[in-house]
Amino acid sequence: MIAPIARWIKKAKYQKRFSSEYKNFIQHQAHTPKGYAAFRKLFVLTRGKSNDALSADINQKIGKYPEVSLDGILANFTGESLQKAVAQMQKDGFYIFEQKLDAAVIEEIYRYAQQTPASYIDVNHSGQAYTKEQILFDPKKPVSPRYQFNDRQVLACAPLQKLIFDTSLLAFAQEYLGCKPILDIVAFWWSAPFGGKAKNAAAQMYHFDLDRIKFIKFFFYLTDVDTHTGPHCYVKGSHQTLPSAIDRDGRFEDEEMSAVYGAENVLELAGKKGTIMAVDTRGFHKGKELEHGERLLFQIQYTNSMFGQSYAKFDAQSILPEYAQQIQQYSYSYQNIA
């Protein structure tokens, strides 16, 4: 914990640096490591208030779509039930939907993942480094705790692409973010037991995400997930502020989460295959290490701003023609498609 005077001096320093870099981003859409570093520092020094203020300003300037269709995977929602679900997520930081993926869809995605080679975390590397080599995932002989598919491979799977362009998810994201959401990143990966090796690189220690100012992730379990097969773990309510006892940027042990938030709020979000959940990973979270078996998970992220980390845009050539009209209708949301 930083002393009050030292905190004030550091906050003023990083506020000045961030303001300059953020202005440059607004004018030129330019991402810089210096701006991103100042953004993260300011988040910790203000215990999250800097991001809250930025989001309020974005919401006022960008606004919402007058209407987004709820047709899609969350089709049973009405306007009222949608608002209740969003309110619950605003309180807890996550929401598990009653709706599930269809069994036939799950089977098609699972077979695709079995037959498609993926990069994997290099366990001999000190950081989070993925191999250039791509191999098929073999649950009997895993060589890494995580195997990752790239964006092109994700878009090549029609059922995954259908989820990416699901307007009911877009509608939920808009209500949670408070403005027109931007499709940011997608991720699709296998997790395997690996004896505790590379748990940091595999995001298996508690941490908060801060790639963007505000964001929402949709997770889809494509295998059954219980306490032994790598449930997503989340600290309930931890997305709201960063307590002084842990106001630092990095990885955290389970004991720290229990000590600060109470063990009753450190949750394992298990679920059968087909489970869909929305999560604000600004809150503390991790993927629990697998004891046995395998986990296949798909993730879609929406954000309120592209400020932050610099990622490659989606390749429009991989997108099916049937989504062209939707991309045009919600062009702001799909600005990250090249």
C-alpha cells in the first residue's frame, strides 16, 4: 500500500501522461505502450475510479442503439428480464444464463476443435508465450496446460461465427456497458491438467484483466466443468473497486482473495457443457487448474472503447456473407473488422 502523499504524486504524474496519450488515441486511434502503461498505473492508484470516470464520459458521448434484436441464443429474454439480469451482473460481476447451447451445436464445435491443430503455451518460457508450431490436442498426452486457436481458425467454424454475430449477446453487452458495444476479441482454447506448471501463463492464478477501459466477456462451456475440470473462478463483487490491501497489478494467491473478500465470495462457476455466462473480468478471477480430464471454452469480448492493448483486426474475408447486413446495421460495433 502506497503512502497518501506518494500516491498523490504518482497519480498526478500518470494522470498527465495518460491524458496526453488518450487524447492522441481519440484523435488518431494510435496505441502506444507508454499510454497503456500509464492507464494501468492510474487504475491501481485510483482503485478503479479512473476507469469509471472514463466509462461515464464514453457513455455520454457514444450513446446506445435505439434497439438491438434479442433474437438469438438469449431469445427468451424480454426487456424487463434483460434489465434484471444486467442489474444482477452489475452487483455480482457475473451472470449465468438459464439458456444453454444446443447439444448438436456443442458436438459440431467439439469435433472441430478435435480436428484442428492449435498453438500451445511453451512451458519452458518464463512469460505467456505460445508456440508457432500447431498440433492436435491429445487429452491423453498433453504437452501444455493450454492450447489456443487463432482468430482465423475461430471464424472458420460456422457455429462459433454464429455466436460471434448473435444480436442477443450484443444487446446484453450494450445494456451492461451503457453504450454501443464494440466486438473486441474472441478466444477458443483447450485446457488440460499439467501438474501446476505454467499456471501463471495459463491464467490459473487470481488477477484482474485491464486490456480495455470497460468490457464484458461471454464464456461458453463446451465440455462439462466441475470442481476437478477447471471451473472459471470469480470473486463476487470484486469488479466494483480495488481495495487498498491489494492495490497492485499482478497475480494473487487464493488466500489473499479469501482474506480480503471473504471465502464465501470466492466462487467456482461450474456448469454442464452448453453453459453460457457473462463475466466482467475487471473483477478478480482465474481458471482453476485441472486435476483430470479436459476443458474446451469459447469466449467473446465486447468493449466500450478500443483504447488499451493493440490487437490485430478480424479478417473480413473469413466472415460469412449472411452477416454483411448486420455488420452494416451495427457498423460501430463491428469497427474492428478489417
